[in-house]
Amino acid sequence: MKRNFLIASVVLLTSMALSASAPADFELPDPHPASLEAWSQVTAPSIGWGSTDHRYKLNEVPATSKTLNLYGWRGERVNAQAVVMAPKGGTISFSVSDLRCGKATIAASAINRYFVRYIMSDSFRNIHGKEDHGNHMTASFDSVLVADRLSPQATLKAAPQTLRPLWIEINIPADATPGKYRGTLTATVDGTEMTLPLSLTVGKRQLPKPADWKFHLDLWQNPYAVARFFDVPLWSKEHFDLMRPLMEELANAGQKVITASIIQHPWNSQTEDPFESMIGKHKSIDGKWSYDYRVFDRWIEFMMSCGITKQIDCYTILPWHLTFEYFDEARNCTIQKRLEPGSKEYEEYLLPMLTDFAAHLKSKGWFDITCIAMDERPKNLLEPAYEIIYKSDNHWLIEGAINYYGPEVSERMYDISFLYNQPLLEGEQLSNHLAKGNKITFYTCCVPEFPNTFTFSAPSESTFLGWHAAAAGYSGYLRWAYNSWVKNAWQDSRFRTWAAGDCAITYPGGSSIRFKRLVEGIQDYEKIAILRGELKGKKLERLESQLEKFTPTVIAEGFGFDQLVDESRTLLRSLE
């Protein structure tokens, strides 16, 4: 009876009014709830520290701890997760005190607080061995309710016999006095107050500011998803206001790249919100071309104002559908044409555009940081594309995710990315490319299954990625979707084509466990880079030996990501 009530209740929660147009905010019922038998032993609200490695089920009764000891460098962000048990349900709120070490203080305002929300996900359980991973929205696909979304709301209504995870992110000030800081986390359930002690040791070392991190983070942004989700006019003040905290969080993760779409639907409308062209193309009656850069300029200027300033990737002159659009004044209508790379028509369309675009970028002072980007295109298409690009201006930078290797790749591409378990540049080739000041990243997408950043992935898999980049000698990491949100992004992360969470690593108006743990791995990458420059002898050998455990390999289900990341961090601290 209690289980049926739990499922039927749909666990309705408080709304988060980010916008007058924001959709309803609630959670879906758990299709596989845990047994409620353990709740007979829980008679009053309680709280304990949990693990950031664990995604707690909505109605489990987990083991927790009353103590927590954290460690971080000055300038580092450190995460923790607490768990509130609510046997009778109720309204939950929580706060964190200032953290004090003698006369030194880390103010409570430096601690971000989130409720962990539950999102519907699928899993790989029913599709092992299938290359296409099946249709992820069919009833036969195994669905699970996963703790992943981080919501900064003030209160939350819990249903009876459920737990609610609480997530905190401590932003250690760069000028913090080293030492052991103490404070408390306080939570209330319908007026019943509970406290937990919190200890944070701040080390003597300091991380650079995120803008100065060496890690080359390239998570593709989708501004169109924000306008659709919140139902606001595209490129309106409301649209930019809603995007600002989302993009500032990305900048604070060390993001280096602005994603810009310069061709209509470069990825063949594969997402819920297709990428429109940010450049208008107009052909006059006398056959002359003109271009409208107003949207492009506003987008780049906005993203730079959010703190992302290092690189602009423009997608693409090789769209998947090879269809190109422009307004034809003679016909008084929009024309769409399929143009084959290498054809006369392809050159006649793109050469004037790229020539004019290069001149515009130079006038704005952006040309030297702008790449023409081409995503997973075969060699027979890339060759004619290279020719057009360099014919328009031989100083263009080129970026691309590639799935084959040839000498022309490293010769022509400034920023190269390849799949996690398909390293196409290694050894001398990799070193030579990086020695020129170029970039090499790896990416994950709908594959591999492990490690990845799916909604159901182990949180430590996200952290593993930063360690992998350090072990392989890469510049950083690329993921095709920062916020290409699915239709009901606050409830259901499943998508019609790929595994849940492949389309986005964050949520509207908040963040995710996956994203916070990814940042942890990036911070570890920065620490490794600093220590590699200082350590010698056996200490350096110990570090490099540990990093070998993160080099490319096929990882099976059940691999101990948690244990490997934890033991590696322990080693890192011992080498400081």
C-alpha cells in the first residue's frame, strides 16, 4: 500500500520560478522503487553526510556519517553531499554557516547550495552489443529515476518515506589562509532542526583562476534550447538574461570555446532545438552577395562578457545534409540548395562568404581566435573544404572532431579532437602538433559506454575524464552538448536517439552532479600540470605510474572508477 501511494503521488515538489514562462517543475515517479521495509526503523527526520560518488535512490535508507573532512587548494571548488531522511515527508530547507579557522573565515556566501533533484533516465541494460543503442524512448528500454539535477531553490517538499540529497559546493577563496576550517550544515524538516559538523582543510598551494587554466574545455552551447525551454523570444533581453548564469557557470569551469553556427542546421536538426544560422546571407538581383552579422556579433560579445574569450568555433562549411540556404532577391524567397564539396556551385557559395567573414572578424579583432569547425567529416569532403577555406584566407584556423588520421590532419587542423578509445595521434605525432601551440582534445558522445557523462553514469566517470586527459598528454576534452536540452528537461533526460544525458550535461536554472564532478577532474588536471613541473625523481615516477592507469582502454561495466579516482587524489595530496 505504501509503495503504491509513493508511485501514485508522483512526488510533486516545489516550483522554481526562474521565469514567468518556465514550465512546471515536478519529478516523475520511480519505475523501480526500493523496498520500503527499512523505513519502519526510521521514525523521525535525520541527516547524515553521504558520498559524492553515490546517486541515492529516492526512497532508500542509506548508511551515512556524522563527520566530514574535506581538503582543497586555495582557489579550488570542493563538493560534498548530505542526505536528509523524511519519514513523514515535509518541507525541507538548509543552510551552511561561515567556515572558521582561528580569525580566518570562509564566508557562507562562498558556498553554493543545491537540492539534488530526480530525473528520468534510461540505461544500457537492454542494449549491450547493439551499435545503434536502439530507440531510447520505447517501453522496452529500461528506465530509471536518477539523482542528478542540482537546483538552487530555497525549499523543497518531500513525500513521506523519501530521502532528499543536499549538495554543497565550497568556493575556497584564492587568498584563504591555509588551515583547518570548521562550520555546520543545518537542515529543517517542517521546523525540526538538524545539524552536521563540517571540516575543510585548506592547503598551502593555489590554483590559478579558471580563465587561466591550461585545460582546453570545449562544451558546445545551444542558445536556441534556452529560448524554447523558457518560451522567450530568441535574442531578446529575457533570452540573454536567462543564458547569463548558465554561460557564466560554464566559464567558471574553464571553458575556452564559443560555439557559433554559421550555416543553417549544421547537424541536420538532430537535437530538440536545431542550430540556426547566426549569419544572414543575401543575394541581390544583380548577383552580389551581402551578409548580416548582427546575431553572430551579439552572441560572441555576450559570451565574451560571460568570460569565455579564448576561441570561437564556427560550424560549419560541411553540414551533414550539405544543404545551404540564402535569401534570393531576384526570386524574393529563401533558397535551399544541396552543394557538393568540390563543385563549382559549392565554391561560388562559400568563397565570397568566407572572404567577407574573414574581413568582418578582422574588423572586430576576432580573426586570430576563430576556427572554421568541421565535425566528423570524411577525407573526401574535407579536402575540397580545406581548399575553399585557404583560398579565402590562408591564415584561417581549422578545428575538427576527426575519425581518421592522415598527415594533412595535423598539418591543417589547429584544434583536433578524437574519440576517447580511438587516439589517432600518439607519441611523436602528438608532441609535434602540441609543440606548434596547437590543441588536441578527446571526446565522448553516445559512445563509449564507460567512461561517459550520461545521466546514469557513475559520477566519478566525469572526474576520470580530466585524469585521462592528463595521462594521455591532451590539451583537454570536447563534448558535443552542454545544454541541448530535451523537451522536458526538468523531468526526463531521455532522448529519441541516444542514451539519456548525451544531449546535455546541465539543466535549466541549475547544474548537475555530472558537471560538478567534471570540474573536479579539470581541477585535478591543473594540479597535475603544476606538480609535473616541480616534482623530480621518485615522486614524479609515482605520479606518472598512477597516471598510466588512466590511459585509453576499453572499460567494462563494474570498473572501479570511484576507487581509482579516490586513490589517485590521495596520492596527489601526498606529493604536494
